Amino acid sequence: MASRLTRLAGIAAAVGALVTATAPMAAAEPHLVDQDVVNATVAIKTVLTAQMLIPDPDGGKAAWTSPVDIPMLCQGFFVDDKSSIATTTGCMSRSTKTLRRQIIRATAKGTFSDADVDRTTDIANDAGWTVRANEANPDSLYERKVWVKQVSQSATITDWAPALVVKVEDWVLGASSNALIRLSEPKTGLPFLRLAPTPPEIGQKITVFGLPDETITTTNPMPEPSGKAGTVVARPVSDKGVTQTQFSPQLSSGDLGGPALNERGEVVGIVNNFQPASSSDASANTVSDIPGLRAFLTQNGVNLADPTKGSGSPFGLIAAVVGGLVGLLLLGLIVMMVLRSKRKPAMAGPQFGAPPFGNAPGGPQPFGPQPQFPQQPPAPQGPPPQAYPQQGAPHPQQQPFPPPQGPQGGVNPNRPPGQ
């Protein structure tokens, strides 16, 4: 079979060297990875199996290649508590032209150069070589199997778990290209993200979460996704009549199928196309339109959570907590101000009438404001206790009240009481 492909490749005219411009990827604004987004994100491993009918260049009988497995690693995220996972069509399928190329490359088993693969693929696409899943499924383009697992270090699904394909929209450039899968054995209590009720506006900040390119393998453990912050640059309407959101920064294949979130932590779309790093044009970096995504999920049995009740990611949770704390603080300040305004200060000035502890009228009065409660009574000014010990007079400190005070000029200690 490989020799037949080699002869077919030789029929095509030689193609000039393919010059690939290499340019460094534009640096994305760094963004901290939100843990709830990480917990709700899953890696998706899809394997497409197909075979292709190769004609004999000498006019003999055409022959089928052996079935070829075409693996893909992508990502998605939970959108409800029923194990429903949203992703993009590019994570679930490949076009017929792409399948032909992959089958040719796998069948040639490394004997073809990239140029040979390109020339033979052009021949196959021009001639319309037939592609099918296998002999048992001749009417299907491929056989598809899907597995998922969480990428969080505290994941519940740590091994590849089989998933069922619920619905995949046809991949057409400028179309919405949404896909929905579910765990074959649904689990409860899994974290999920909430969808925004409306699309983002031009200039609005969004963050895209995706797997780094080096994780497009099946290694375990798999690194967690990273965040790339940017802004919405345009919202064009395609020739298919679908509105899409174009945004910066430069993305990569690891971002395909990842969520784009606004500053409230709500999903505003799924990354369904990206511009290669060799290009500085960000117009091809697009996410699906949120009204179309909401309608697609709802029509296929997803009960979307109400975004007005908070976000499933900590962006919304943090905003709610901070907002609540600020509200409580303001309420406390208002209550304190009201209480202070109702509290009357103590009246200052001299007290009129007889002092409560028998100070002589006309005696010296204390200056300035005095407390509401009586002070400690002053020491008695009468004769010392030893002047009348025979009367058993108590010590001044033992008296419950001080003795009456003498005239204003003072008391003669040598004059007995009553004289």
C-alpha cells in the first residue's frame, strides 16, 4: 500500500519548497488561574477511526487502507451538575480533507516527506477518494470514541472516563460550531461554569483558559490550564449569519474548546478557532456567540444555571463575598452614625442646691463639668478622733457620711463641739 501511495505521489508535479514564516507568539497578558475554572475544566481525548480507498495508478483494483486511528486532545468544561460538557466541533471531528491527509500520513508510515504528503493529499482531495469508518460502517465517515478527565490536582475524575456524544454541530467556517458530550456514567457534585446572559461588548476584558501546547499529549498527570487575558476587538457577522466574537491575545491549539470568561466569571463563549503563531492577525481568534451557545445547550437537555444568582467560578463568588462585606461595613457605619446622633451629651456646669453629701451652703463649688455620679466624700474637717476618744467617735473613714462642715472660715480645733 505504501508503494502505491509513493507512485501516486510521483505523478504530481513537484511543488516548490514551502516557506514557513516563523514569528514569536505575541506575549499574552499574564493572568492568575482561577481554581474553580480549573476544577470545572476537562481534557477531552477523541479518537477517530477511518480508512480510505486508494486507486491503483496502473488501472488495477482499488484497495482499502487498514483502519487508521486519529487521536486528538482538546478540552471542554462542565456546564451543569449532570456531567454535561460543552466544547467545540473541532474537538470532536475532522473534515473529510483532513481525514484523508491523516490517513495518508499514517499509511505511509514515515516513508513520505511532508511535501509527499501534501502532494498526495491534493491528489486524493481532487479525485475525491472515498473515506469510511470501516467495513461494518460504510456509510459513516469515521468511528468516534471519546474519553474525558479533569485536569485539576484535586480532581474527582482522575482516569480517562468514557463519554457519550450528545450533539455536534457541523464545522463550517463562520458557523457556531458547538458540541455537547456527557459522561457515560454521570456523577453528581461536579463543579461547573455559568453562562453569561448576553454577549460581551467591544473593548470588554475577557480571559481565555486553555491547556498549554506541551500538554497536547496523554501524559499523566496533566498540567493545569493557564489563563490568557485580552479584550474583545470585534463582533462581526459571518456569511452564515452567525455573530462571533473576535478577541486578543494570540492563542494556540491548546486553547481550542476552552472557555472565555468575563470579569464576573461567566462564560461568554467557547474558543472555536485560533490564528497560528506565525500570524500577527488576531481576527481569526474567535469564540462562539453566547446566545447561540445557550440555545444549543438548552435544546439538548442542559438546564443552565441562572447567572444572576452568582457564578459557578470564584470570580462571581469572590465578587459576591466582597460585595457582601462592603455592604455590611456600610450598614454598620450608618447604624453607628444614627446611634451617635440620638445620644445626648452630659450637661456641664455647676450643680445647684445642697450637695448630696452635706457641703456647707456658700462653700467653694467645683469648677467645670462634673460627672453624673457623686464623687468620693471629702475628708472631715472636724476635730481629730483623739479630741473625744471617750465618746467612742468612729474613725472618719468608717463613717458612712462625713460630719457637718463648720462655718466657711473653718473650724477651731481647740474649741469643743457645740461652742
